[in-house]
Amino acid sequence: PSRLPGYATHQVGVAGQCPSFAQSNNFFVLFSGLIIQTKNAWKFPGGLSEPGEDIGDTATREVLEETGITSEFQALLSIRQQHGRPDAFGKSDLYIVCRLKPLSFRVSFCPHECLRCEWMALAALATAEEATPITRRVASLLLYGHREGFDKVDLTVRELPALHRGLSYKLYHRDLPELYEKMSAMD
Amino acid sequence: PSRLPGYATHQVGVAGQCPSFAQSNNFFVLFSGLIIQTKNAWKFPGGLSEPGEDIGDTATREVLEETGITSEFQALLSIRQQHGRPDAFGKSDLYIVCRLKPLSFRVSFCPHECLRCEWMALAALATAEEATPITRRVASLLLYGHREGFDKVDLTVRELPALHRGLSYKLYHRDLPELYEKMSAMD
């Protein structure tokens, strides 16, 4: 077989999840996720990466465009690979969910892209029938991280120098304890 | 701005790392990683995903082609995103490293794709100057996982049903404790 690479095989979609604490009407403090409703189901705000755009920047851009919430990238949470999606133009699809930190809280959603947008308690979202399976799973991941530490669920990022003429890249993996971090840190 | 998706923006490369225990000449048991040498440096065997191919299948296929080692997918370890690579035809590049379980151990490497191939002790690889920074980091991740449990570094996979006509997808994230797994498991 030819060893030459072909062409781009994947579109990359990125969703952002901004979990936050919020005061409910009943004076309970809820741990909430930011979600939008499309015709199918509740899901996280997100969209396709633009050429040259970093994963975290896609997430914060799409969250702002769809919900009006400003946010800051924290970590990757999950990656989905799917082939044969009818909306992927024959390409495969990678869908990455990021954990973001909200910097504003007032929702002002885009009516072209969603029917509703709200903060929903994550414990409710994790079991909501009208949410997609991936949305429920990520809600569970976030609840777990909220209760036992986000280090349990996060893939954090570091920027490293590339071999090619002054370029750099972003690398995502589990945090390393200091001992192991030092071992390989001759970057 | 247009809300229509464009076209595929990423090529996806996948490398497989088959850590294994091996008896050295000095009768020490080493924890080794499978690596190949290209003109630049030591690195993990790997290559580009073919259209429609799952990440784990790319990893095991490339490892077999380049090294002669058969293996089984275990988990994702890290994800790199890079823009502007000269060998990426103007597309962005995602490079994913998987943890594989070796099913054979005798190296029979492809002379078209590498100069040498061997099992190297991971503690040595984590500090090897002639290895790429990402190779050293993943070696550190694997040492950490070997000593304290691979659950500390792995993103494991589950297959879930897609919304689209009988399709399914693969979803990678940190393992959830049973309590949280059940919560969202109405998939």
C-alpha cells in the first residue's frame, strides 16, 4: 500500500461545558451546566473548528456565539469518533468536549442556533431523557469532578516546541505528578 | 458569519505504544516501550488514519506494519493539535497516542519506514535526548501508570448508539465510578 498520506479525513467539532455554582429559587446551591435545546435534544453549545483554530478557542467562541456567555478554557473531558454521519460530507467526525470556566452568567442565546438555552442542575442533566447520551455522560463526569476534584476527569494542556521551524503545538494528557513531570521536562 | 460547516479541516495521525515487561540480559525485569528510529529521533510507531477507520484500529495496524508486533487497543493517552505542519497539506493535524497491549514480542520492522526498532526501558526513554518531547512525556505517563495503575492515565472507550439511523460511535473519557456510570447509563 502507498505510504503517502492522503488528505484531511476529519472534521472536528468542539463543545464547551461551563459548569458553575448557581443559587436556585429554593436557596439550594446547584452545580449547573450550560445547555442549549435544538430540535432533537438538550446538548452542550458547540460547533466546528475553523481552519487553524485551537480546540479551546473553538469551544469558547462557540459558547459565546450561541449563548452569550464568556468563558475560559480549562481542560478536555471527552473525545468521540464517528464515521458516516449524514452531516459530515463523507468525512469522519471528531467531537471534543471541553471544560470551561464561565466568566459571565447572563444567557443571551442565538435564536438561529437554538430554541432555548439555560443553566440546568447537572444531577438532573445526567439523568434527563431528553438529553443526548453523550450529554448525560459528560454531566456525570462533571458531577464526579465537582465532588472529588476535576483532576479526576481532566486532560490538561501544555504548549511544546515542534520540530518544524519555530512552530509549537498543544498537547493534552492527564496531569503528571511532579516526579514524572520533571523526568521528561527537557522540552 | 455563515453557519454552514466547511470541509474536513484535520488529518488524524495515531501512534500506538505497547508497553511490556521484558527480561533484560542482566536478568532485570524492565518495563519497556516499543519505539522506532526515524531520521529525526526515536518515536512511537504510528501513521495516518484511513477514511472510516477507528483510532484504535489505526494504532494496531500501524504498529503491525512498522514493527511486526501484534497488539490490542487499551486506551487513549494523549492528544496533540498542531497547525501549519509542512507535511499536512495546509490542514491541521491531530496526533493521538494510544496504549496497546502487545500480543507478540519479536520485532520485524519495516525498513521503508524506520531505521531501527527496539524495546527500550521506559525510564530511559523518558529522559532520552534523542527522543521527541512528546515521546518522553508519554513514556513518563506510562511509567506513572505502570507504578500507580493505568487508570491514572487512561481514557477508556465505550460504544454508544448515535442519533442517526442505526449508527454508533466510540466515546473516550476517564472511567466513571459505578455510581456515576449508572446515573447516565440509559444509553
